[in-house]
Amino acid sequence: MRLAAYLARRVLLLPLLLAGVSLLSFVLSHLVPADPTAAFIGPRAAGDPEIVAAFKHEWGLDRPLPQQYAIYLWKLAHGDMGMSIATRRPVEVDLRERFPATVELAVTAMAIAVAVGLPLGILAAVHRRGPVDEAARIVSLLGVSMPVFWLGLVAIIVFYAQLGWAPAPGRLAGDVSSPRPITGLFVTDALLRGDLPTALDALKHLVLPALVLSFYSIGSITRLMRATMLDVLNEDYVRTARAKGLPRPAVIVRHAVRNAFIPVLTLMGLNFGNLLAGAVVTETVFSWPGLGQYAFQAASSLDFPAIMGVGMLIAATYLTISLLVDLTYAAIDPRVRVG
Amino acid sequence: MAGLGRIGRRELLQGAAGAAGLSALGGFRNLLAAEGAAAEGGTLVVGEGFDITTLDPARTLDLTSCMVHLATYDTLVTFAGEDLKTPKPLLASSWHISRDGKTYTFAIRRGAKFATGRELSADDVKWSFDRVKNVKGIAAFLMDGVDAIAVRDPQTLIIQLKAPQPSLIPILAHPSLGVLDSKTVAERGGNASPDAKTLDHAEQFLNQQSPGTGPFILQSYSPSNELVLVRNTNYWRGTPTLARIRLRNIQEPASQQLQIERGDIDVADTLGHPQAAALRGRPNVVVKTSPSATTFWIAMNMDPTLGGPFANPKVQQAVRYALDYNGILKLAGAGAIRLAGLLSPSFPGALPASAAVKTDQNKARALLKEGGMTDVHGKFSYPSGWVRYGVQIDPIIQKIQSDLAEVGIKMDLDGSPIVTAKQLARSGKAQFMLYSWAADYADQDDYLVFLPGRLVGARARWTPDSSPAAQEITRLGHEAETETDDRKRVALYQKVDRLFADSSPFVPLFVPAVPYAYRGNVRGATYNTMWELDLYAINKQG
């Protein structure tokens, strides 16, 4: 009951929070000292008042700002996120195409980061000052300090251009058609359609960008996991568990890791949210048509409907992840009570 | 490119459209089905940093869109390869110009058919041009000089101008003036009436279909990913050799470089100069540059309240002499040409590079001293991080700042994002700004925007009455744009260019060359500054 009430409360708060985000996005994007007509209308057209007026009228830019915002909210309440000025398509169509691409990349990157970072951090703490610990320090240092743009380009040069191990940047090979969408995740959709060759092709294209994107998360997760494990391993209850004669693996996994994991969970949630918000640089380098690229292009060209749409989607994503992290806390740590 | 493997069809994106008119599209679908089944002729894969807002010809001047329009629609006239000087007949088999230069009569070619199978007539041309004018989109200015368009018979079109305009023929080569199947587009919400700006709703349809007579047909378009064209087997000039063209959206020039080396793309269309340099000498890759018609220049504000010291003609002259043009050219990339006046060297009447101002920093210092300006300080505005036609602006800005400092002109750099910089440039409030002008159409007239009181000249607050030279250049410019005799016209433009170079508040810098590359088995790839690649002219061997 408490959980249900807590969930209901969080879900009911969502529209309010999103409305706040929409207002913030609207105000901030309109504070930029530039007119979108400069981005979308050529210099000659910009010199013709009739064309400028027609453009502004077409996109509702000739209305007072409060009216523009009210119209946007009204349409949003009816499921209409407006038309992108840059792509001339409904924003939700653009987002439906872009967001799954980012989700696919982010989930894979996060899975790699967790699969590598967690065990590495645990082992580094357990074998402190040993070779594993040294290796973990190097990995985490490199992970958090290497610029993604550089890493991505180096990865493409080495693994694609020189060795030929990785395919050309993009989600699929040029002669492979994308699977009919169910989720928008190419690997998943291809498998659901029973199209194994396409699934494998999509997976091949996913590996390198996901690896590049996972580096920072591997570094930060390893580092934090190691640090929290070291703290926990010195706690009284761990000493007690050892004294009681529990096997070492049981002490580490059942007692130490479970407690050490809690702050790392927060970090994972934040990292995942960042990944889902779109990795502009990685997406550009790997020609990955995801949300980050779309957001950057929208911001660069003052495509207000797209900016608002991206803002709302990212906010909703972060709020959802935050809720999931809170619920996971409660599941892991009996001391934590939701509500 | 890598082996073909399994070839599938992309699902056509379905926008919001009425059910009416689907039967008219039957011809499209039959053609597309035929193309899907037979891929003899091969597929060309082009790496392109997409610059597409819309595929509606009336609403765009974007370069990538122009390339697609050139492939899917035909214009009345065109240019071949890199040429921008000799218009060639296309849908107009011939034309006649009246003695007063105001009436153009075009003979419309027989036998050119739309992809639906319907034969093109002069009514389609009139409808398409009226639509461009009346939709009041970004391409509407192309029809500014037109007073009326009439159809005498299905094969004769008459364009009546408000005043003599020799640039009309080159303007008609612009892909935004490609001829649409009026019947099909009207059925899908198209409107060419004077109220078209509110009544036309064909944009979504035109983003998915290409109802033209061109050599290719739009099969699919995903803004984030790829645009696919299939050949029009009914094309009146002959079926294209290539069965399919895939334009892949690859924004990162370094990625294009790597992919063309590996053979995963056949043509890299938006390379930077560093990538082109890295590709030279690579096996099986041909690297070329093509002259652009885009001019880079500095504008100084002639309004003393805005321009400060740069409103002073002596300071303007000093700036001209202070710059190390050879150094700037090196930074502008391989193939860049020195700009001497307002005209790109691609056009007749342009001053040759040899006639451009030579660096003379002593003279610059002397001019400043003459003008009593020994300590000039200003704000140098520019679009920071801007890369245009492979030219990186930031190093050039720093070079200019350094050159000016050597003669005693201190500039504070004021970089801003491109959209803000564009607005500043258009506002006429910048004191000292580096910017560029990309020719809208292939004629010298396009550059008259730099004259006093006209679009770009006005932004520098340069008015016809600001000086005797300004009055003279204004008069010469008006004469040149209405002069119908080619030789006289060229002579007038030479005078305009000379006056501009000597007495305008602009400092002409350079015209870049555009780098591009293609695989060794690709033939016929040429780059034209108006529309990038002519896809019909390209074929692949092996």
C-alpha cells in the first residue's frame, strides 16, 4: 500500500515537473539573442518583409511569447509536440526515430560498463594494492579522462579503417534494410521479426560505439565501487561475518557488495540518464542518428518545437530513471522505506 | 563499396495525406516496384553531410536539396559539369529574347514525361513557377523580376519581365525552379494561386515523392539517415546507368574520409581540406577540388556610431593593405583563389586575382597616420567554429587579427554561434565582421547585393549618396543588370568590380575550392557550386 501510494504520488507529480521543464526550456531557448528566421531563411528572403512575415506566421513566431507557450502546452496536452522547423516533420515522429537509436546505444554501453566496472571495482578492493588494483586504477583513470571524441575517432581509425574488424559507422550496413519497427531498437526488432542476419548486422554496428561510450562509465563505476568496497570491508559487520567463519566469497558478495553497491547505483542511474540524453559527440563520430545529434542540431538552429520536445523527453527519462533508482534502493536496502 | 549482399526495400514514409490522388501515384509505384526488382547498373553510395530542411523545391535553397532536385526534377536550362557560364537547353529546347529584353519565349521540349507517365507541357512550367513565387518560400526571390507568365500553347511558354534581366536564363537553371507535375501535386494539396502561401499544403507530399521528369525518383527519405533515389526508366534523355543512389548522412568529414578509403562509400561529398589532403595518393581514391562561387570578405560599418574608426575610408584602405593575403589563402585550403572584387572569378567581368590589392603594411601604417588614426581599436565579429566549404574560419580570424596588430590596429575577437552571427550580419550593427556570400544563382547579378543600399551593402551602412564613388558604382550596377549586350555587360561589371575593390567598405579575401573525392571506378563525378553533384552524369565501372 505504501509503495502503491508512493508510486502514485511520483507519477502524479510527473506532469507538474514536466510543465516546469517545458517553461524553463521555453524561456531559456527564447533568451538566446537570435531569431530562428536567421537560421532558416536565406539572406535574400530575410530582406523581404512579406516572406519573413509568412515564415513567422507559419511557425507561430509572430504571436506574443506567452501565447506561443500556452498554445504549445495546449497542443502537448493533446499529444501534439508540434512540427520541427528543421525537418518539417512532427517532433514526435523525429523523436520516435531518434530516441530508440540512443536507447539501444545507451543500454548496450551501460551493460558493458556494469559488466566490466562492477567486478573490476570489487576485485580491486578485495585485492588492494595487487596487480588487479593497479589495472583498475589505470582503467578508471583512462576512462574518466579520455575525451570521447578522440577515443571514438581513434577506435574508428584502428578497428574500422586499419584492421577492418568493425563495420562502417552507422546503425546498419548500406545494403541492409532496417527491420520493420516494433520498439525501434534494431537488434530487438530484427530478432522479433525472426531476421537473424539483420540482427547480427545491427549488433556488429553497435559494438564499437557502445564500447567507446561505455569507457567513461567503466572508469567512474570502477572507481566508486572500489572506494565504497574499501569502506565497507572495514566495517564491523564484515569483520563479524568473517569471525563467524563465513566463506570469503559469501562475506564479499552477501555482505560487502550489497552495501557498497548502494551509492554506485546512484552513479549508474546518473550515467544512464546522461547516456539516454544523447551522446552528441559519439553519435556524430559514428553517424549514429540518435537524440544527442538531434538535440544539438535543434539547439544550433533554434528549432523551438524540437528543443521543447527534446527537453520534455529527456526530463521524462531522468524522472523515470530517478524513480527506478529509488525503487531499487528500497529493494536492496531494507532500511530504506519508500513513501 | 562492400559487396551487395541482400537488397531489401525501405518502407516509404507515409505522411499525413488524403486518400484522393493515390491512383495518380500508381505510375510512381509501378516504377518503384520495377526498380526494386532489378538492380542492374549498380548502386552509388554518396557520403553527404545532409543540409536538407525540406524537399519542396519552392521552400528551399539548401545544397543537398538542390542536388536531389537536380536529379529528380528538370529545369528549363542547366549547366554542364563545373561550368557556370554557358547555360544549356534542357526542358526548354530553345528560347527567344525580345529586342527590349523583357519578353522571353521558350519552346518546351516534346516527349519529356513525368514519372507518372503524363507528358510535360508549358502549363506545368507556369504552374511550378507561379507556385514558387506565390508560396512565398525561401526560393520566391528567384521570380522577383517576373511580371507575368503566359502559355501560348502546350509547347510555348512566355515570361514577361518587369525590366530587362539578362540573369533570367541562369536563374532558370536553379534546381528550385524544377518543373513539377502540376496535376499530381495539386491533387496532393499543391497550390500556385496568389494565395498559395496559405493554401498550399503539398510540402509533406513533396518530402516523400518527387513528381518530376528527372532521371531519378525519390524512393525514401529519412532526415537522420539516408535518402534513396531509384532510376526513372522513362527518362527522356536516356535511362540512367545507375539503378540506385543512396545519399548517406555522414556529418563528420573524418568519417567520410575513412569510409571512402575502405570503399564503403563511392563519393565523399562534404570533405574538409585536411581530409582531402590525407586522401591524396591513397590507392583507388581520386581527390579533386572544384571552384566555388562563395566569396569570403570583411565588412566594415560605414556608420560612424557603429563602425567607429572603421567608418573612415583611410582606415578601410589601411585594412586592405595590412592583410597578408598569401597567408590567408594558405589557411583557406587547397585551390582557394584570391578575390579581387565583389565577383567570384567564376563569372565574366570579375577582376583577376593579379589585380587584387597587394599586401603593403608600410602603406597601411602611412594611411593610418594620414588619417590621424594611430591607435585603432575595434571588435571583430565572426561565426566561431564555423566551417564552410571545408574552410575553418577560426585560424583565418586569428591570422587577420595578427596582421592588423602589426600595423597598429588592435582587434578584440567577438565570436558567436553561427545563428547569432548570421543575425548580427543581417542587422547591420557589426563594426567589423568576416562573413561570406554564397551565390544563389549562376550570374554576376547575384553579387550586386554588395552595392550601396542593396542587401549586403546596406548592412555595412553603405549608401548610394555616401560618396561620388558610391554614386558611380550604383549607377554602373543598375546599368549592368539590365544590359542585354554580353560584351557591354562584361565591361560594366569590370568597372563595378574595380570601383568596389578600391572604394567599398569591404575587403575581398578569397573564394574557396570545394574538396571532394570518389573511388577509382566512379566516372563522371563533378562538383558544381550550385548543386554539388550531377548524379545523372555519374556511373560506376565494375
